[in-house]
Amino acid sequence: MEKIDIRSLYFSELEIILKEMGEKSFRAGQVYGWLHEKTAEDFGQMTNLPVKLRQALEERFELTVPELVEERVSRIDGTRKYLFRLADGNVIESVWMQYRHGNSVCISSQVGCRMGCCFCASTLDGLERNLTPSEMLGQVYRIQALTKKRVSHIVMMGSGEPFDNYDGVVRFLRLISDERGLNISLRNITVSTCGIVPGIQRFAREGLPVTLALSLHAPNDQVRQRLMPIAKAYPLSQVLKACQEYFQNTGRRLTFEYSLVKGVNDNLQEAEQLARLLRGVHGHVNLIPVNPVRERNFARSDQKAIREFKEFLEKAGIAVTVRREMGRDIDGACGQLRRGFLSGN
């Protein structure tokens, strides 16, 4: 009999299964608390459960924990980047960042990615598979155990496209925000998408007040298609309409991620186009000096170009910030650490 992935179960689902096993109703609360509040790493740690029940859980359920392969700590800002090995041998990466407002973890939603964005190392080897909700939770729980510090914010901006793993990501969000577990506020969670329109529209109806971040990266379809193959399927007019629907349904202001690539999308003509595109849209622009990827020929914009681009948007009335760079000295960008590990570098 194939074992059930216990950490991916909602409380109500766990309750039903334990009842079928002949257990009293309060046992579900105890087990769920061990899984999601105390973040137990094996059934043997659940010391207030009878030995017989622990043995039964071991026989029927799967409880896996990501294995730490490598940890890198930035000498610049203390950012920690983790490479984890999953039960099937695949490796993923996660990042822990410390801010004034709390500790944030950036997690992956897939092993690899098939979106093909030209400035991202995550996609170079394509998509291996989706992560399960428990594997996404495991990144947060394991990092919290390793740092011994509570995680208060989560960004789904690691490897993978969240809406390409839609059901798994939604289940993860409901589990991580469950008051019986870590109870991380949904308002402290950001989900990033490259612009899968049906996914944005569906997500707008979920009733989850998370921040939606759109990987925009260009002010027009021509440049965006050069950088992001997904843009050929969903033009900006459709993407921005879906984003507006998301705001109307949730009341949550959007973030527009814009990676500045030297000579590609960083001139003032493109800043003017971007200001025109986003005028009246409820959101703010996050300018990102692109992290160079060894396998690509893109270079980051120089400081003068970044400053002038930002100032132009500000004068046009667009809310804009330049992302604070974290972990640049430890392969901080998406997919770089995993890519280096797989290639033996």
C-alpha cells in the first residue's frame, strides 16, 4: 500500500483518516500540531501519542524532511542560501533573509522550471517535477529549525512557476497560514508569476489575500517576448487585465518585478513606455538589477541607468523602489546554487 503524504493533508482530511483508524477525535489535533506547529521531523518525536499509534502512523503515512546538502552565508548581509535534497534525490534551493520587519524565506515551488525566462538560471535544465505541499512546507520548517528563528514572511520566488503547480501551491498557502500550525499571515506572503493569465484569474477567486507579484520585465510585448517565452502566449493587455481583476477581488496592491538588463530594457524610452503602461494601475514597480547568469550574455544595468530609470518613473507618478540586493556573494539569484551543484562547479 502506497503511503499517504501526511504533511500535505488538511486538518479535516487527517481527522477523517484517523477516525477510520479507530482513533479518538482529539488525536487529529495532537498529530496536526506536531506536524505543523512543532514541525516534528519523524513520528518518534510525537511523545504524547501512544507507542502503538506512532507505529501505526509510521506504517501508513510518509513524513519526509528535506536533507541539507549545502548552506552558504553571505558576508555582506547575513543572507543564507540552502541547497536541499528531497526524498527522490532531486535538489532544490531556498533562501533565508533578515529584514527589519522580520525573517523572510524564499522558497521553490518546482524542481527546475519550464518557463524559459532568459535571465533566470532555474530554467536552464527545464522542469523535473512539481513540489508537493509538504516539500514546500519542508523548506520553511527546515530553515526555521536551522536558524532557530521564526519565519514571518514568505516569498514564492524561488525555482519554478507557482501557477504551473497551481493546486499544490494553493494547498501549501492554506496549510502554512492555518492557525493550528505556523499561522503565517497570508498578507505576509508573496506569490510571483511570470504571467499565466488563467492562473491569475483563478487565483483571484480563491479568497487568499496574498500579494501577487508579476514578473513584468518589459514595457511592451516585443521586448517581453525576447526575455520571456510565456509572453508569446499571453500579451501584456491580457496579463494586466487579469492583474486588475486580482486587485478588484482581493483589494491587494500588486508588485511589478522589473529586472534591468543592460541595453535590453533599461533606457528612458522604455521607462516612458512603462510609466504609460502602468498609469492608473494599483501597484508598485520593483526594479531589480539583474544577477548575471553564466550561461547567458545578459549584463546588469549600471548604477547611472538604474537611477535615471527610477527617477523617471517617480516623476511620472509611478510608485517605484530598487530591490535591496541580498546574498549576491553566495549565488543569491534563482537557480544559481542548484545549477552549480548539478554541473559540478
